[in-house]
Amino acid sequence: MLSHVTLGTDDVARAGRFYDAVLAPLGLGRIESLEGAIGYARGAEATPQFWIMRPFDGGAARAGNGVTIAFEAADRAAVEAFHAAALAAGGRCEGPPGLRPHYHPDYYGAYARDPDGNKIACACHRPA
């Protein structure tokens, strides 16, 4: 359904270090590094893709109020690794790993903010 998702950053190198660590537990790696942009996916031609880049308009990157980018995890251990990597790489906690039964009985998720303030999440929809 999605081709790609893009988040803005004012510091591509810093964001790259953060997302290299955070996305590795999910099997996502860099597919391309351009001047001012880095792309991630499961493979070079795979979609959806996740991109971080300087805003095209040259203005400061700003986190969207009410926007959360959620990555799917194969299991609950990957959710926990994602969250731990986010905190270790300079992110901040927006909700520790755990069940969120108000979404559905097997929703196991974690939430963080990246160094630019973008809200990201990771969720496993399978039973333990």
C-alpha cells in the first residue's frame, strides 16, 4: 500500500547513526545514502522504504504533531531491541515495550522520539 515514508532531519549524519541502530533489529538496512538523504528498506528494490532527509524547502525540520511512524516487528523481542536501540542512540522514550490491549489483544508495541523529535513506534501483532 505504501511506497515510502519520509521524515525530516537537520542533521543527516546523526539521524543516520540513530536509524542504523534502531532499524537493524527489524531487518532494515541502508539502501542508499545521498547528499542530504538516507533510505532504508529490506533490500535495494524493496518497498515500502523509509527515508530521512533535510527538508526540500531548506527550512528547519519539525516533528509533526499527531504523526507516528510505526515499524512492524516479527516478534516481541524485536520490539524490545528496537526500543533499547532508540534510547541508546539518543532517542527518548514515549512508551516502553508492552501490550496495548486497547488496540487488540496481541498488540505489543514501543514508542520513542528520534533526536529530531519525530515519534516512531514498533509493533508486533502476533501472540507471544
